[in-house]
Amino acid sequence: MTIKSVAFDLEGTVIDVEFAHHQAHISAAKDVGVTLTVDDCFAQLPHFIGGPDEEVAKEIAGLAHQKYGTTVDFNEVLAGKRGHYERLLTELTIQPREGFTGFFTAVRDMGLKYTIGSLTNEEQARVLLTRGGLYDLFSPEQIVLREHVQKPKPAPDVWIETARRAEVDTSDQLVFEDSPKGIKGAIEVGAYCVGMPVYNRADAIAALVTAGARRIFHRWDEINPQALLDNVNRERSYK
């Protein structure tokens, strides 16, 4: 019952581009006559954190009908969101969340295996990893993306595939995630989950804990990698 591999979600968890995603959702909603704040999104869009985009678009279209009686094709909302996101992405400085590179180096030096498990598509993942200065840290075999699995999170397919590629049992993974859906899938296959919320909000943290996160951190440099690993292995040995 010892941790042999660390699996990282990409967007939000490693590279914080959630602002761009969320502002794009809000702008796409405005395009179809629905005015939303971030607080509104947390309260009214169940898929706002973690997506997928298609579900958020459906929820926005549903709000348009519920609030204003207008019929909106969710594909219109989806196309609008993607357009806004691509524009915002060109304006952002893309970099890892504070302390990630140091944490990653410690994991590698401890001899643990490591993977990325994300529902980002290959094209966007390449942009994020390259502009974020992380592309050379992971080989293609260590990166599991939307194209590589049949079912998205909260299905456990991503974490099953990261374990397969790392050649470990699914339960021997330490998973870092910023979304409840990703955590639910990892918990389903026995992984140990750490929540890395993008927003320091009680509701965002509570959602991760409810999904199964055993620890919560807001910054990578808050974590002592060796102490975390020792504590997790000790905790698991008591089961």
C-alpha cells in the first residue's frame, strides 16, 4: 500500500488557466443574454469547476430558458466559449502554479514515477506545457489526454490509463486535482487524492473534500514532498 507514482491533473492543478476558462464561460453567457458573476457560476453551473465545456454550455443554455424564456442552442454557447478562451489564452502569461517545479523535482528525485492525467486535448496541452516551460519534463508516454480515454472525468478512465503507463496499480497513485470530478474518478479506483483548489473559497474546498480529497493545499510550495509521502504511506498502512 505504498505510493509508487504521482499523477497530476494539468489545467488548474499544474498550470492555472482557469481564469481564462471561467471568464470565457461568463463572456459566452453574456453573448446569449445571461449575465453571470463568478459567485453565480458556482451556485448555478454544476460543471463550472472541471467542466467539460459541453456541460457548462448546456447549463448556460438552460439558464437562458429558465430566466428569460429564450431558446439557445448550447452549441452556440460552446463555440462562443471556445472563441473567448482562445483569445484570452493569447493574452495570458502561462506559467506553473507557485512552487510546482520544485515539487516536481523532489518527486523525481525520490524515484517516484509521474504522469499527467487531463481531459485537455492534445493541441491545447502542447501549448500549455510549452508556454509553461514544462514540455521537457514529461515524455509523451507520461501524458494522458482527452484523446487517450473513452470516458471523461468523473469516470476513472484517465487514472486507469495513468496507472497503466506508469506500470503501477491504480491504488498506488497519489493524485493531485483541482476538480471534484477528477477526484471522484481517482477515488473510484483507490488512488489517494490531494485537492489543489484554484479558488480559496469555502464552497470550492468543501466540494473537493466531499469528493474524497484527503488533503488540501493552495500552493505547491506549501507542501513538503517527503513528509507528505511518508504521512500518506503511514496512513495507508493502518488500513
